[in-house]
Amino acid sequence: MAANPMYQFNVYRIGPEIKINNIDISFTNASLFMVISSLTILIIFNLGTKRSIIPNKIQLLAELSYSFISKMISDTAGSKAKPYFSFIFSLFMFVLFCNMFGMIPYSFTVTSHIIVTFVLAAFIFIGVTIIGFIKHGLGYLKLFVPSGVPMVLLPLIVVIEIISYLSRPISLSVRLFANMMAGHTMMKVFGGFVVSLGIVGGWLPLGFSVALTGLEILVAFLQAYVFAILTCIYLNDALNLHH
Amino acid sequence: MLKKIIFQFLALSLIFTYSAQSAESGGMPQLNPEFWISQIFWLVLTFGLLFIILSKFILPKISNNLETRKSQILENIETADKQREETEKKVKEFDKIINDTKTEAKNFFNSERQKVLDDINNKRLSLEKDIEKEIIKAEEEINQLKKTSQEKITKIAIETSSDLVKQLIGEDINKSSLSAIVEDLSKKEMEKHNGI
């Protein structure tokens, strides 16, 4: 069973079954890694809040990530997006740490599950839409009518814009989920090759596996970054309506 | 944009075909809805707590730290600038004082030297005057002596010669003739002495 590359994505219960109104909310390995990621983020960033003028390493890390995300937000969504800084920061850190914890062998990748990424993306989508309607009222619908488009093409463009807007949560969630799942599956497959080819022929897939590990760490960071920056871009659409 | 949409449809259809196959081959555990509610619940719980703790407690501290550091750095730069300006002013003052002192010392030195030179000059002048006076006096004396010595010598010569003549012949000779002879001789002698 362990040779199945999809086996690593199995969710299983840890501890007793918890049911509220017949709904199963048991603590699973996925929940465990969510908790571990969140706690790690909290511990690292809490250690990074020491009030010293010359920062130590952890403080430097915390402050660098703070300014990194702050700069990312102000670059993509402008100064109006400042109130949403802590949400985007938490989002980026959560996705990043979940991705990174997934890179530890025998661990579980929370973000390789479509339901998790979809809930995050749907929350962002609904939140951004609500913000847009609050900020601009019905004028937010102008988002679907780009300026400077000939009248003949307008109906088609509006339909396409609406479809693209509605597909945002899907693209956002599928991008992260598919990247994580594909990478981990590939690593598992190459790991299986190493075992099956043995000491004679296993070196090539082993080398691939090592290279893939580096690539996957890059992808883990990149996907968290993409997730956060797309959130910023959607937020920018809602905050600064200039179509 | 269109490409993206097509890709998404493809991905979705892929997911659904996978889910259709999952019944027979085990497929993707991601599409097994058994623990979906549990995952959503725990995601909301952990991410919500993370967001609340980060935004309420940790991020304000970090931004506060960054701001204090920034303001402190600005303050330090300001004080550094101020101190540098002050230092420059002080250096200028110092230079000025040194220059003033130098010129003062020079002036003092010059005036003192002038004084000493004047003093020396005065003394020399007065000495020269004295010396000239002495020289004039001495010359006068010498001239006097020259004048008087001639007469005295002739007088003495006349007296001694008259004495000698008296002792030789025991007789007084006419003084005027004697003096004429002596004068004649001395004239000759003088001429000889002066080397004509």
C-alpha cells in the first residue's frame, strides 16, 4: 500500500472520533499539521518581537518577512490595502509553512488537499467581492466592463470577464493544490523507482529525487508567494477600481 | 485570460474523471469527502486563531519595533548631523584662534625685532658720533701737537746746542744765529725725513 504514490495524501483520524450533530470533525493528521504549522509560525514570530534595536537572527527573520509582505502588498494593491495586511501575512505564512512542513519526509501536506485550498480561495473570493461592493456599491460591476472596448465586442467581453472573475477561486485553489500534489506524487514515484531499481540502477532516480526536493522547496515558497500576491491583486481590483 | 479558463476547465474535468475512477482504484484521497468537514473545521479553527493572534498581538509589536528603530535611526542621524555641524564650527573657531594667534605672534615678533633693531641703530649712531668726536678731538690734538712739537723741538735743539756750544767753548753765542742754523738743519732733516 505504501508504494502507491497517492497513499501519502490519505487523511486518517488521530485519537477519538469527535462528532457534533452527526458531523465528523475528528482530529486528523491534516489537523495535526495545521496545528503544527500555526504553532510554529506563532512561536517564531513571537520570538521575533523582542524589543531590541539591533535584531537577533529570529527577530531579523520576522522583521524581514514583515517588510517583504508589506512591500508586496503596497506594490500590488497600494496603500489602501494596509488594513488587510495581517490577513495576507497570516495567509502567506500559513500556506508557506504548510507547504514547507509537507517537505519533511513522512509528514503530511495540508495544502495538497483541494478542500483546504478551496476553502481559503473561496473565503478570499467572497471577502474581496464583499469589499468591492462595500467600497464601490453597484459601481463594482464596472469591473466586468473594461474601458476602451468596441461596442460590438462588449457583450462577449463582459461574459468572458464574468467567467474569469467567477473562476478566480477555482484557479487560485487548483493552482496551489495541483502544484503540491503533483510535486509530492512525483517525488514519491521517484522514491519508488529508487527502491525498485535497487543499488545498481537506483542512483539516477535518487539524483532526480534530490533535485526534485530542491525544486519542490522552491515551489513551496513560490506557490505561497503566488497565492498571497494573487490575493493582493484581487484585493487591488476591489479597492482601486480602474478598469 | 482565455487560456487560463481553458486550463481550469481541463483541470476540473481531470479532477472529476479522477473522482469517477477513485471508486475502483483508490484514486485521489483528496476527493474522498469523508474528512472534508473535519478539514474545513480545523482549517477555520487554526487559521482563524493564527490570524487573530498574529494581527492582535504579534504584528503590531513587529511594526512597532520597526517604527521605533526607524525613528531612532532618524533621530541618531539628526543628532549626528547636528554634532558634525557643531564640530565643524568648533574646528573653524579653532582654526581662527590659531590663525589669530599666529598673526599676533608674528606682529609681536616683528615689532620687537624692529624695536631691537632701532635700539641697535640708535646706539650705533650715538657710538659713531662719539667716535667721530673723539677722532676729531684726537686729530685736533695731533695737529696741535704737530704745530707745537716743531717749535718745541727747535727750541730744545737751540737750547741744547747753545748749552753744548757753551760747554765746548765756554762762551755764549748769539741765540738768533744759533736758531737760524738749527732751523736750517732741521728743515733739511725734515725734508730728508719726508723723503722729498
